[in-house]
Amino acid sequence: MGGYFSSPAGSHNLTNAEKLRENASKKQDIVVIPIDSSKQAEAAFQWYLKHVHRTENLVHLIHCVELHHSTPILAEHAFKRESWQEMIDQAHENGVTLVKKYQQSLADQGIKGCVDFRVGQPGPAVVDMANKLNATMIVMGTRGFGIVRRTVLGSVSEYVLHHTKIPVTVIPPETVKWFF
């Protein structure tokens, strides 16, 4: 799942994350934090840094892009190949920018960890990543969708809560006010 959507540095693929785990001592916790460009994701990251982070922890940030495509009944409503490629290119550009931002943040604060960029469904990607890394905690923000929107679109935080055995801390949207 890396490849085209990996950042140029290539320092955030699953292989590197697994290497981090292999090198981790028993005193180190591995914390998975899903990120996107929202204030809620930034608030979850900042909350983790302020309330939970220890210097020996390994922090693995994951950004997962889900590209939606239409399945129209009528062919004239289908995406043109150029439009689809533009969406892929834009998602790649936005993802690389976000990955670089968080890589820099980790480096600036001297935090051991990495940033991973995936394409697919965010909920399963977070759960899979946390399981593969044998993570000890997941910290994530929530968009605060209303019940109707959450029912239609689903909630990544709800998915993660119901599909992992790893402790999950969900930072509510109100927490954003504490940091921004």
C-alpha cells in the first residue's frame, strides 16, 4: 500500500515502523495516532504530547486517505480518467505535505517515531497498523459528526473503538478549544 503514496523520504512505511518495534525495549510504549489535516487531529496529537508522552515512547502517526469513486448508473456521470488522476495527484500532494509537517514536528520535539501514509479505509488501517506494531495505545480525535451524518458516513473513532483490543483515547471536538 505504500509505493505511489509514500513520501519521497520513504521513512514512514510499515517496514520502518516494524523496525522501530523490533528495536523497542520493554519499557517503551508504542502509541498510534491517526492524523489528517483537521484541527481535531492536531488537538489529539497535542493532547497526547501534553498529557501522556514520555521520552521513551515510540509514536507512530498514520494518515489514511480514502479515495471515493462514483458508481453511476449512467455512464455520462462517471469520472473521466483525467479527473480521477487529478484527485489521486491532489490526495498525494496533500498527504505528502501533511506527512512532512508531522515528521518535522516529531523531529523538532525530539520524539522517536515515524509517519505513515496509506490509501484505503481509515478505520481498518488504524486497527491493522496498531495490531501489527503491537501498540499499547491509540490516541485519536473525532470530527464530532451528528448522528445522521455519522450513521451515513460512519465514524473512524467508533470503528476503531469496536474493532481493537488496544486502549483508545478519543479526544472530543471541544478539546480543540484548549489548543486553538
